Amino acid sequence: AQTRRAYLSRVQGFLGYLGVSGEDLGALLTNDQEREHVLREYKFYLKKHLKMLPSSVNANLTATDHFLQFLG
């Protein structure tokens, strides 16, 4: 149950970031360059703006990667 809550929280954080940044989720699924760019920017956001520890940044990026793979 805790793992599901953590995963959901991380995915919601990413979706919230997309909303604030104005990025389109559909574009991430169809354009590799766009996805790489957005994920780099998201990583920077997690590290610099939210001041997350490296292990937390990695956990968020892993959840985001799995979520994007699930979507297609």
C-alpha cells in the first residue's frame, strides 16, 4: 500500500509539473527529443527548486519513466 501511495504521489508530482510548465503529455509519448528535454528540465526542477536528495530525484524519475512506458 505504501509503495502505491509513493508511486501515485510521484506521478502526480510529474503531472503537476507538466501543468505548470505547459508541456503536453501527448508530445512526450510521440517525440523522443521532446521527452528527453522535458525529463532533463524536470530533473533540474526536482534538484534545484524542490531541493530533493539524489535518491529522491532518482525515485521520482524512475516512477515517471515507468508511467510514460505504461502510457505507450
